[in-house]
Amino acid sequence: MFQTSMQVLVDQIEKAARETNFSGVISIYQAESPLYEQSFGFRDIQNRLPNLPGTRFGIASGTKFFTALGIGRLINEGLLQLETQVGELSPDYVGFINPRATIRHLLTHTSGIYDYYDEETEQDFDRFFVSIPWYRLETPTDYWPLFQGQTPKFQMGERYSYSNGGYIFLGMLIEKITGQIFRDFMQEQIFQIAHMPQTGFYALNNLPANTALGYLEDRETTNIYNLPIRGGGDGGLFTTAEDLRSFWQHLFANRILSPELTAIFLQTHYQFDDKTGYGCGVYKRLDGSLFAIVGGDAGVGFDSRYLVNQQIIISILSNITNGEEELRKVVMDFFCPKA
């Protein structure tokens, strides 16, 4: 019966992929068993190089949960606490954030920190720019001039407001506390531990083989002039469907953080409605049955989910702006029809 239902889903996915000219990869696994995995479109449209199941894709804000887990590694090592106030870490952290704001506030988008890219007011991914040239933004600390002289958006704990600036700042803190470049720390402390060999913060002008170029909605123009040259704490990570599957498995096996801290990170720290909420860097169902990381940016559409009870991992990676949306609707209507 399940196989019959899965065939219905496969037909729906492939119909939606044709109708929307989907470019990317969709992968559905139950534990170690593949239920469906297929690639569509091209990683390089002009040269007609096809996407493959193992192609790397940018995941935009899907990066935030990985940054959160990087902070979690520092907490496990005793270098930070969730209630550490940013003012305790440096006297320079004033003006753009209340120095009494905590690491927990930053992880849960409730710190009120100045946001260099405020998505409540700016939602045109394809036309967003900052005062620093993109090619100079290679690591979170490079963003520091954008924060200087700014004021908080609101008082800490006042409300939830999705914050790119907050996660860039978390990346800065990782660099300050460890003395390492953010991407090197993440490679050692997250990606290697989670067995994610195809994952990294690659420079847009020097992408490794079998990495999808990101395309704007016109499907002709790449995103190389629309994003920082290399990702930071709030976005810009590249990964594969296989690496994401390994990541979810290692996370829920408590191999990235301690069992106690994993549970805290997956708790509901903010509730959106009667079904959904937010943990530390991750979206979730209030009942703990589903966790999700998502991302959308110029040349990126991304969604990866773990259905806890069924042990199902669903990842949709697209190299077109918001290119994952229609396939996500199809898949979620199948697995979570009352979502």
C-alpha cells in the first residue's frame, strides 16, 4: 500500500517538476532506505551541464542552524553559556545591540540586534546590496563596519524578528572566541563530525567541481554579483542531499552536541502559532514530530526536513531563486496533509 502511495507521490513530484521547470535535486529517505531521489535541470545552464544527485547547492539561510550548532559546540566546551550576555564578551558590543542580550536571544531571533539585511522591510533577494562590496565579505568579521554606529531594532526579548544580522554576529563571536576563521571552525567542529565531506563555504568565484551555479528568476543571470563572495553565519553554505541526510542522522544521534544540549536546541523557544515554532536555528512542530531548515536567496531555493516518527529525511535543493517552493508543497501535502 505504501509503495502504491509513493508512486502517486513520485508522479506528482515529476508533474510539478515539469510544470515549474524545476532545477535541482529532491531526495527522500526513510532511515537508510531511499524512497525517491532525482535530479532535474542544469547546474550550468549555458554549458548544458546537468544537475546530478551528488551536486552541491547553496542553501542560503539553511546555514543558520549549522551556525547555531557551532555556538553549541562552544557551549559544550564551556566557552559560552546560553545566558552569556554579549557585553561580557567585549566592551565593543554596544550601540547596535543591548549588551545584556544573551546568546539565547541571538539564537532565537529575539535579541533586537541591528539587522544589516532586514527581511521585514527588504524581500527582493535579487536586488539587495550593502555598502561593502560583495567581494570583500569572506568571513563574518568582515561585516563589522556594517554594525558600527547602528542602533538596536528593538529591545531584547520584546519580540521575534528573523535576523540575518544576529547570525552574522554569532559567526563573529565564534571567530573572536576561537581565534579561527569561521569556515575553518565549522569544517572541523560540525561538517567533519557529521560526516559531510561535500559541504563547505566555497567562494563564488572558485566553486569546486559538480557545484550548481545559482540563477536568478530569469534563468540566464548567475548570482555571483548578488551575494557575498563567501558565506558566513547567516547563509552561503554549499552542501548535497547526501550530506544533509548524514547531518540529520548525526544530529539526532547526539553526535554533534551532547544529548542535554541537543534537547535544549530542539525545544520550542518561540511559538508562531498553534502548530509551529522555532528552536535554536531550526523550525519545528510544537509536538516535536518535524524539524526543518529552509533558505531562499538570489539563485537559491532550499528546504530540508526530518520527520521524527517516520525517520524520513526530505531535502529539496534548487539553484533557482525560490525554486523549491512547488515541490515542497507537493511533498508536504503527501506526508503532512494537515500541515
